[in-house]
Amino acid sequence: MNVIELDRVTLSIGGHSVLIDTSLAIKPGEFIGVLGPNGAGKTTLMRAILGLLPPSAGSIQVFGRPPQRGDRDIGYLPQVRTVLPDLRVRGRDFIASSVHGERWGVPSLKRAERVMIDDMLAAAGAGDLGRRPLSEMSGGERQRLLLAQALLGEPRLLLLDEPLISLDYRYQEAVIDLVRRFARERNITVLFSAHELNALIGALDRVLYLGNGRAALGTVEEVVTAPVLSQLYGADINVVRADGQIFVLSRGRSVEHAEHTHDESHDHGHDHGHRHA
Amino acid sequence: MAIAMLEYDFMRNAFVAAGVAAVVSGLVGYFLVLRGQTFAGHALGHIGFTGATGAVLLGIAPIWGLVGFTVAAGIGMGLLGERIGGRDVAIGVVLALALGFGLLFLHYYTAFATEVTALLFGNVLAVERSTIATLTGLAVVTLAGLAAIMRPLIFASLQPELAEAKGVPLRFVSTAFLAIVALAVSESAQIVGILLVFALMVGPPATAQRLVTGLWSGMALSAALALAEAWAGIAIAYQTDWPVSFCIALLSALGYFLTRGSVLPRARTKR
């Protein structure tokens, strides 16, 4: 059975179609890198899988059923993380808020749930972060904490929306390694969206490129080619392979770096060490 | 001296009323500060002024005008949604209009000057036993409401995107919360007045968040600080003959700046 199945799906936001007549299937345990220009629908697709955005045409199946809001089988790390700059709440309480956070009443955690949080923090190498307030964490530390949170409750599908944003290279690798390791150990299917393909190349099984209302799913060799990407970007794209890295160029300039710098203006972070290579 | 102070009926009433309102303000205010919505709390107080003066004009007790207007305004603000950028401006415009109307109502009811001062700056020493019953009733409703939505409220305040994905009805939670804030503002206004509700609703929780980073410990400390500041304020006022609201506002500010001074530089260097 496929974990995610899109059958002739069209996704629209405010009358604008982000994804048009798209069909694809993702198998259990696959690590999918989700790439594409800004506004190509990476976040929109994840929101549709989460059941937050019903498709305007076609059907979506997640674990063989229509997407349901609050599906416990899905771990999610959203992109727009409105962390208040002055949030003096310790990491442990921060992620504990997500455990049955949708239930009414006064929060209370069972012993087993507290143990689960501590175990997960330790497994993600974030044990010390549980005691520190978010306002004192770096971008990388906060990301590690959020990743630990997304892994709580044994999800079978992980939707990670730009978890590498505003992280320096060292932290990027650590985050990818952590996700890869957890996914392999527990046979978790991963959708991992990113701006840069190269950071992910070693980890991913297939790549899902979005752009121009279309989607291309396949191995890097199949998808990251000049004809496919030119269609998705709606521009003349060159793909240059050198030194084990792949560079996606438009008129001689790296598409990914243009995207990346553009995105910084949306980032409210107080994060240092952003890579400007 | 403490015992002599409690020999008077009006002092005992003041301590009880201030205690009830302070605990409610400290607890609700903790979430107000956590969510970064202090301006909304401030605006609710101003809008309440219109309700209170309007109620007097109609021959109703001011507190019910205050409660009715602030709760309606809180629900209205919640329903307007999360577009925060435009919201502060909208709130500013609405609260100026509300104060304008309050003034208009006053204009038609000129014999009202002392009550206006009490509304704006509080008059806890004139609290009657019947008011205490009302305040306690309101406190029970407010805290019951807060307890009912607390879990999703915390989740939605800390991580709105994830909370939405997990099925928390964000708009309902934020609207219900603003209605609860409105009730707390009405309580707090009875003690320190509309213009000084921040002394009980923002000072103590902001101080608590400087001192502790746990949610439960933060809530408890916020309520304890609000209570301590309110009671100490009354005691100081009794000794000095300064206005009670001034003393509470002074203690609230002192607490906040003392903790800021000692904690912030350390936090900065870590970034």
C-alpha cells in the first residue's frame, strides 16, 4: 500500500491553482526530497496531506484513507515557526504542549508521556535543551528540539517543511543524519522540503520537484535534468554536475541561491551562522 | 500595625477584593504576555470605560456595563482574526472611538465625576461586600473558562501552525481567550482602575517569565506576585495615605525592572 497517493489532484489557494492535475504515489519508508521554486506548492502540498486544505479536484489518500486533520500517524514540522523572540519557556514544556494539545481542559501528562518526551529529547541529542528557554537557543538548537517533537508519538509519516532553513552547514548535516537514521530504524516515510538539493542528495531515495503547477517525482537522475526542470521553472534551466554536486542554473546563476537569499526576508530568526556561500 | 489595619471593615473588604482580582489577573495575564497580546488587554480596558459610563447613563451598575462591553469587544477582536499587522491599528482606532463615546456619555451625566475617577484609577477602599460577591462570582467563571481551554490555548500560543494541523480550532480558542481576558480586565479594573489594569495583568506575569521558564511554575509565580503586589500596595497605601493603585503600579514596575536588570544581560550574552 502506498503511504501517499495523489490522483489527478488540483490544489488552489484563493482561486490560484498551485498544483494542477497531479498524480503520484509514495511508498512506505521512502525519503523524498521536496524541491522547487518559492510558491511552487511545497507547503501547500503538505497542508493538503495534513487535511488542512481540501483539493479542489481529484483525490488524496494518506495511508489509504482521505487526509484527516490531527492524524496521529503524521509528524509535522511547519515552516513558519512563529517563535516569539522573547519566549522564556523551557524546551521541555514547549514540546510537551504538543502532546494531546488539542484536548480541552487543564494540561496533564501521564508518566509514560513524560518518559516518552525525555527519551525522545535524549535520542535527538537535545536532552539539555529541555531545561533551557527557547529565547536562549540558537536556530540549530531550536530545530533539533522541533525535530524531536515531530518524532514524538511514533509517526509513520514525517512532513518536514524546510527544516534546514537558517542553519549552517554543520547543523544541516546533523539534522539530515538524524532524520535519516530515525526514518530507517522505524521505517518512517519522509517528505523533506528544502531549497538546496545537494545537502540532501546522500539521504534521499527520490526527489519530488514542484513548479509551474506541475510535479515530477523520480530519482535524481530522472528528474534533475534540463528538460524536466525547464518545464517546472518555466525558464531555461541548465543542470551542471560537478564534483558529486548538482547545480541548477538559470542564465548562469544558481537558482537555489537566488531562492535562498530571497527567503531570508521571511525569516524572523535571530539565528547566526547563516551560510552565504 | 497589620492587625490594626484589619480592624476596619473597608480594609478587610479591600484585601479580599484585591486578592480575588489579583489571582485572576495574574493567571489570565500570564497567557496574555505569553501570547504577546498585552495591547489587546489594554484596549479592552478602554472599551470597558465606555460600557461602564454607558451603563450608568442607563441606570445600570457600571460593572455590568464594563463586563458586557469588554466581553463583546473581546469576542469581536477574536473573530476579526490573526492578521496581527492590521490588527493593532484597528484596535487603536476602535479604542479611541470607544473612549470618545465614553466621554460623550459623561457629557450627558455630569454628576458623575468621582465615579469616573474610580473607574479610571480604581477605588479598592470603597469596595462593598456585595461587590466582593460579584467579583468572586466573576472570578469563578473566568478561571473555569481558562481551565476549560487551557491545554489547546497553550499549544496554540506556543506553536500555532502545528496546533492547527493537530486539529485545534485556532479562531475559537483565541476568541474564547479574549472573552476570558475581558472578564479579567473587568475584575482588575475594580481594583486598580481601567488605566492601570496592566499593573496586575502584565507586570506580575512578565516578572514571573523572567524568573522561571516552566509553564506551571510561571503561572503560579505570576498569581503569587500579583497577590503579593496587590496586598502590599494596600498596606503601603494605608501607611502613607498614597492612592492604592499608585502603590500597586509602583510595586509591579519595581518587580519587573528588578528582574529585567538581573536576568537580561546573561540571556543576551548566550545568544
